[in-house]
Amino acid sequence: MILLSVEDLKPDFLFNRAAETNIHEVRSWTSELTVLVVEDDEILQESFQQMLGYLFAEVEAAVDGQDVLDQWVKKPYDIVFTDLNIPRMSGFRLIQKIRQQSPQQVTIVIGAYEDEIFQQVLAVQEVKYLIKPIGFEGLLNVLISVLSKSSFRASRLLRQ
């Protein structure tokens, strides 16, 4: 599915004044940020990149864990979105390696399973979780949660 506008991202009943306010709020925070999407499914990767492209200044993609580390070392990203089941290195191992070098790196896992215990384990590591298929409203809620934290703003200032 090719997404052409924000209206294509969510059902009509979600496109209301509150959603519009959230979009503008998130865009005010994200318009200068860079993100990296780690997804080995080409169709999901393309759709998610389009969705994120509406919000972020720059969206890049990688298909496996080693590719991510190679890209990330050259250019740190403000947010890394990663699937857990990726080639050459699991998403868990990738998060661990990135956090060894940058403990404040914002990481959001994109996964296919809705498991409360699993989400609690990730929360302890300050990792947010989005369930596939990713809806625009869920994405906005996670981004508002992440971007409103003072630790995110502080780590961003340190990197500039």
C-alpha cells in the first residue's frame, strides 16, 4: 500500500481535531530529527518509512542488525525503530550493542505479538513497543511519550 498523505494513514473516524492536534504537536518535535528503521520485510519497511517520513526530517532504513551498526557508527540517529526478528543479529542484541555505546539512545521495538510481560520487560529497559500492523494513532502516542521526556531532550542537546 502506497501512502500519499496523512489522511491515508488512519481511518476517517480517527482523523478528528484531537488527532490533528497530536500530529502537529509531534511534528513540532520531530521535524528536525533523524530516524533509522530496521525491518527486513520490504513492504512493511516501505510503508513504515512513508509514515515516518511525514513526521521526521530524515528516515533511513536497514534490513539487518549488522547493517544498522555500520550505519549507526557513522551517523547516530535520534530514534531507532527495530523489528526483533531481523537477519544477522536479533533486535535484542542490536539494542544491547547500541546501548553499550549510547545508553540514552531512544529505541522503539516494532513487533508482531501483543504480550504484556514482554512489553513490561522492554519498559524496564526504557524501550517502547509498537505492535504490527502499526497504526498512525499508536505511533503518535508512543512518540509523544518518548519525546516529552526530559531525558530525550537532554540527550539530543548533548549530541548537537
